[in-house]
Amino acid sequence: MEPILQVQDLRMHYHTSKGAVKAIDGITFDIMPGETLGLVGESGCGKTSMGCSILRMPSPPGRYEGGKVIVAGRDILPLPEKEIRKDVRWEEVSMVFQGAMNCLTPVYTIGRQMLETLQEHREMEPGEARALIDEYLKLVGLTPEVAQRYPHELSGGMKQRVVIAMALFLKPKVVILDEPTTALDVIVQAQIINLLKKLKQTFDLSFIFITHDLALEAEVADRILVMYAGKIAELGTNEQIFGAKGPSHPYTEKLLQATPLLHKKVEHLHFIPGTPPDLITPPKGCRFNPRCEKCMDKCREEEPPLVEIEPGHQVACWLHAKN
Amino acid sequence: MDNDIILRVENLKKHFQPHLTFSQSITGAKKRKVVKAVDGVTFDIRKGEIFGLIGESGSGKTTTGKLVMKLIDPTEGTMTFQGEDVTHLEKEALKAYRRKVQMIFQDPYASMNPRFKIRDVLEEPLVIHKIHGDRNEREKALIKALTEVKMNPPEEFLGRWPHMLSGGQRQRIATARTLLLNPAMLVADEPVSMIDLSTRAEILHMMKDVQRDLGLTYLYITHDLSTARYFTDRIAVMYLGRIVEMGPADMIIDDPKHPYTKALIDAVPEPMSGKVGVIKELPISGEIPSPANIPSGCRFHTRCPYAVPACSELPEPELEDCGGGHLHACRRWKEI
């Protein structure tokens, strides 16, 4: 089977007056149809930049510095903007932005906002469009009556369902979800996660699920990509990261230990001292070395390569790299 | 036993009267629905304990916190703090109360004046309460407070601006600011929800250390059961303005009695493999009803999987003890 999306050695830097912020610095991965890839890391690790870069809309002053984003066999980076709008963005790949549910216009009804997305891309009779809107509202578990309502009349969970419906409208193959449940309560969060799983089964969709919550990734992601300071720290299957053996990169390990467990009372929770590095002048060697407990001399000097330690499990750490 | 209790809240209520809309005021309509944000809450907080108030958005947990802080006045009920009635306080008495009960806010980015240096941020409460007049004494107090929250070296931080600090450091400063007044109790409303996961544990750990060292009492308000388990001694679970279950944290989480608490616990994701293909069964559906329109009888019956007609017809169940200080408000707890 061909991967639906391939990212190859992607580099995207923000050019600020102080220098280039290397937000994405050589990232390679691919996603199969019907697969969910979880993207985790602390704030400032480049998760959202990654999502926007795949849609070819890095926020200014971001610029691509190399690499490829291949959607259904075609590299989209050299394409003109017009073609991206026509064929790629929202048609092939769509995104639910962080806090998207708060970006619904308060002065339009839900139906009208959904219609706008549709008209931008498709020529459609009003009746036909309305039928489609109703269908998608039902699909995300809402009643078609919601189309007549205004955003302030809906709860957070309902608004999140509306923006998910809008991202699915044009039948994309890949949907990027940026922290889709952070602002929601646990029960509503579990409802949304169930909805995503059902949608994935029905449409054979691929998701990129961005969050800082590892526990949530364990519920949804087939494979997990752990980002640190614009680079891949670890990439592995759900079992390889969350299984009995535990993760292999010290960063993933620490993140997991910092996640409080509900059913296990611990006296002392772990945390990672310090903050992610400044990406204008990242630390020499491994970018995690100033915060790593297992740091060796080599880590301060040379950057560790990303090596495959078992099939499908890649780690960038000197503890695992053979010379 | 009674001497142990620092704060006693009895049947506390806060009802909000919504303003009339323009059209309503013209037509003279009197259809104002009262929003019952807090609707009869009773609990005791013991000296030196961490008491967790848990609930979804709309459960009234933040309003309860504001009532305890005396930022708003209750509609009904009484509050006793250190043996004194504090239900209605004014001017000097209120100022004295606020000195003893301090608050740590949710958003460390919004709770500090960006034009104040850390020194000014910390001095503000001393100025307001007119204490530590001498400059040297003040300096000493600031440094002591910063040391307590483990900001090392303390002198270095005094001259910095808030924007130079990370979220975690700001929350430390916010804690130091409250400590300067030697409070007896701290109200912390979601103090770590805006902080990165990697540092969340660090802040909770620091707060716990401070609490132990200084013998403080905390009221910890959160929606996050996992941190509550780690952080608190006792938990009260709120639903639509009332407490539905209360007791020692371990008991509530390992052996919940109320169907709502059970549902909350079931919904929490855990970092373990083998759950991707599984669609989690959720015992309750829908979302929390509006506090302007509270269901009759047990207010949870509209979403409860075990509800029988009696649940909506009989009056609201009161909290009952099922042993070991574990209280719950469910009529059918033995059957479910």
C-alpha cells in the first residue's frame, strides 16, 4: 500500500529579526491510509508548525528551507497557490485548528458558515448544499436543526463537532487535528474521541492528532511521533511507546513519567527541569542534552542520528545509536 | 475535632438574576430564569489539608471558589472561618479576611501587571495591607517568599519583568505573592491547567512542599481527576451546583459510589497500549444541563444510566455517609 502522505526531510524556519527559528528541522515520516499518527511534545516543540506546514500555510515569517510534502504521490511544495487551493487544501488535507470552535463567526448561523466553505470549493444548488450540510451534521452526531442556530447557542462539545464536520466536508484523505479536545471536559472529550474513531472506520480517513497529552495519544494514535525542538526524538507504534517495555528515548520516558495516573497513587511525580531550548541557537549536540538525566559527553558534542532500533521504531539518542 | 476545622460552609447558595434583554424590558415580560450556579453546598475543610473541588465546566466549582474568596456574596447559607462567621463582611473585616485567605489564579499570564517588575508584583500586597514599612524589612520578606517557592537565586528574579519568565516560574511568583501575607488558606483555581505537562508536576510538587512547610490549607479547584488524586487529601465532586460525592481522595477514585463520579473516572484517558481499536463505552451521554433549568428530583437523573422514575419524582437526595467519611448523594448506590 502506498502512503497517503509523505513528509521528507522537511525544514521550515521562521525568519525573525533575531535570526532564523528552526521550528522544523529535518523531519521525515509517512502516513498510511486509515492510520492515525499522534504528534506529541511540549509547547514550542514545533507541533502546530508541522501541521500548518503540511497544509502549505506556514504562518509568516515562516519559510520552507527544504524537503518535500508528498500528498497522494505529488510534492505540493512547488505548486502555485491557486492549485493548492483548488486541489490540495481542504480537498486532500484539511485541518481542525487549535481553538477552531471559538473562531466560528458569532453573527452567522452554523448553516450559513458551513455553506460558505462549500460554495468556495463546489458549485452546488442551494437545496443540494443544504442536504449535504444536514448529512454531515448527522454524521458528527448533531441534529440538522443545529444549522439554524448561532454559535453562542451551542456548547463547546457541539461547536467542536461542527468544526470537525467542516473539516470533513470535501472528503479529504488526511485530517490534521490540533489539540481538538484541550478545552473540553473529560466526558465530552471521550465523546469526541469516540466520534473520531467511528469516522476513521467509516471513511478510511488518516488523522494527524496533535496534543501535548500522552495519555490521550495512547487512546487514539496507531503510531506516535515525539517531537523535541523541531526534530524527531522518537517515532514508534502505540505498543512500542506505551507497551510494557516503555519508550526508548529519555524525553518520551520523562514525558510519560510526568503524566499523572488516575489509578495509581504516587508520592512523587516526575518532571522535566528547564524549558525547551531557544531554536535560534539550539544547544550543541543533542538538543535535549541540557535537560537529560542520562546525558553523556558525546551528547554535548555530536547530534545523535535517527536510527531504527526495531522495525518501525526510530529513536534519536546516543544510548541507542551504534557507532 | 471541631477545632480542626478551618472553614465550614453550610448550605451555601449563589443564584444569579440575569438582566432583562431589551425586548423583555419593553414588553414588561417577567420571564427571568434564575441561574442557580451554586445550589446548596455544605463542606468542611480541616486545618492543614488539601481539599479538592472537582467538576466539569458549569458545575459551579469556580463560583464556590469565588464565594470562599468573598469575591461575591452568597444568596443563602453561612460560612464560618476559624470559628468566626464570615458570611457577610465589609470593609476592614473583609480586608482582614482576604489577608488570611489568598488566591492563586488560573492564568499566570494575565494575573500579573506586565509593567510591574517582579519586585513590584510581590510588594503590591504589602503596600495594600500596609505591612513591612521599612525597605530592608520588605526586601527580606520578598526574598524569604521567593526562597519558599524555590526561585533560586531569589535576588536575581526581583529585577525581572513578567514576560521574561515561563508559565511555571510565573505560577511560583503568584504563590510567593500569596505567601507574603502569611495566609492560613489558599484557594487555587486550576493553577496548573495552563502550564505545560512537563512542568505541571513541578508546580504541584512545589505547592505541596510549601503547604507542608508552612502548615497551610488549600482549596484546590480543578476538572482534572488525575492531578487531584496526586495532590489532594479529600475530594468533593460537584454537579450542577451541588456536591454529589465527597470523601478521601483514594476512596473516591478507587471506589466511587455515585454514577456521575464513575462516569468521570471512566472517561479519563490513561497512557497504556492496546486501546486504539476500542471505542470506549460511555455510561452517560449528552452534556451538563443549564443551571437555569435544573431537572427535578435528583439533578443527575436526565443523564444517569441507572435512573428510575423515583429519581425524578422524589425530592433531591441528600449526602449520606457510607463509612469512613465517604459521602454520596445517590438513592440507588447499593444496587448499582
